Amino acid sequence: DSLITGFVTMGEQAIGSNGTDKKTITVTHNKNITGTQNIKLTVKGESNQSAPDVFVTSIIGNSITANSFQVVIYRPDGTNWGQNPVLMYAISVE
């Protein structure tokens, strides 16, 4: 049983540091998902870091395929980041 209806997969993708306020990454999960995907995202800060960075995520809608999607990560409270945060995701289907 899953708390997410039609649960398919979950995982993590390294984002890495960045010299600007925005970065685009591609997440590849290789699950060959069919149907309309509901993708939930959150960013986890680097372990053992006390940086108060804030991150906002947005999925590029036309980038969603059966095996991957692209995400824009934006830092609204600064112009860059030195830590190595991780994107955490969960995918379900309708």
C-alpha cells in the first residue's frame, strides 16, 4: 500500500552547487511510465550544512516522458549557492 494513489517510483537526483540563482536538471528514472504523471518534488539541503538557502522547483511541463523529466531549481533568497542540495521526487499516475 502507498500513501500516493497509483504510486510508481521515488528517488533522489543530485543538483550540485551553482553560480547563478537558477539551474535546470534532467531526472532519469527508467520506469517506462504510461498515463498522466503526478510528480511531487522537494529539495533537501546538503548534510552537515547550516546554510539557510531556500529553493523553489518547477517541472518543465513538455519535458515529461515515460522515463524522465526536467526541473528548474531556483533560489529566490540569493544569487547562487555553494552547497550540494538533492532533489527528492515521487511519481504517481492517475
